[in-house]
Amino acid sequence: MTSSEEFKKVITVPLSITIASFILIIITSGVTNSNAVSALIGGYMGLFIGILIVLVVTAINVPMNNWYYLAPFILVLIIIFTLLSYIYSYYNRIANGEVSEYYIAYSNLSTIFLAIQLIMLFKGLYSITDDFTKTLFPGKSYSLLILFGVVDMLIVITLGVILKFYSTQG
């Protein structure tokens, strides 16, 4: 187990990866051409890797009795993985602009919820004191993180339904 200062220094690198990837996602979200969709995939891959590194580093430092605080990280990883699988599956349809306008709306909505979750996650991580046995997130923040994760997952599932059943190709 490391001190909180060492922990904060270690998670600075994946935080940088996460921020850079999220900026790429914001720029390319809603754009429907092959270069933008490829950049969107790269952004989500970088975000996935950054959050995965944070999850591993946090899991190493959090005592066994507090592991349930890793659930928001796992939920975010599941959301990102689901989004990546949809983008890979419907790459040609998205790149050719053969998607409903609802795709762009729900994609932007998912990005907003993901941003809120990431801000709350990293705020919780940077507020850790030297005592890792205390909670990562206060009860209210933890509940909100889970709530936002569930709502975002519902948005992502709706996005999958839109991609599967609502096409603008003739």
C-alpha cells in the first residue's frame, strides 16, 4: 500500500490519457465520416485503457473490505466497451452517414453522462487522504455514480437499438 501522494502521482498519467481521449471523443462525437469514426474508436480505446489502469492501481491500494467502491469504475468500463462494440459493429453505417438523427442525440447524451461520471470518479480519487481504509466516495456520491452509470447504460442500450433498427439507407 502506498501513500496518498504517491497514489495521486501514479494516477496522474492515466488521468492525462483519459482527458486527452475524452477531448477526442467530444470532437468526433456526432460526426459521420470514416476518419471521425476511426478517431472516435481511438478515443474510446484510450479512455478504456486509462480507466482500466486507474482501476488496477486503485484495486491494488484499496483494502479488501472496500472493493465495492470499484463498482463505478467497472460500470464505466462496461459502458465504454459496449459503445466500442456498437461502433465496430455498425462502422460502415455510421461512417456513411446512414444513421438516424437519434444516433447523434443519444451519442451526445451518453458523452455528457460519461463526462459527469469521470469528473466524479477522479474527484473522489484525488480527495483520498493517507488512510485508504476510509471510503473513496461518500454515500451520496457513490449512489449518484451508480445512478448515472445505470442511466448511461440505458442510454447506450437505446443507442444500440437505434443503430440496429433505425437506418436511413434506402
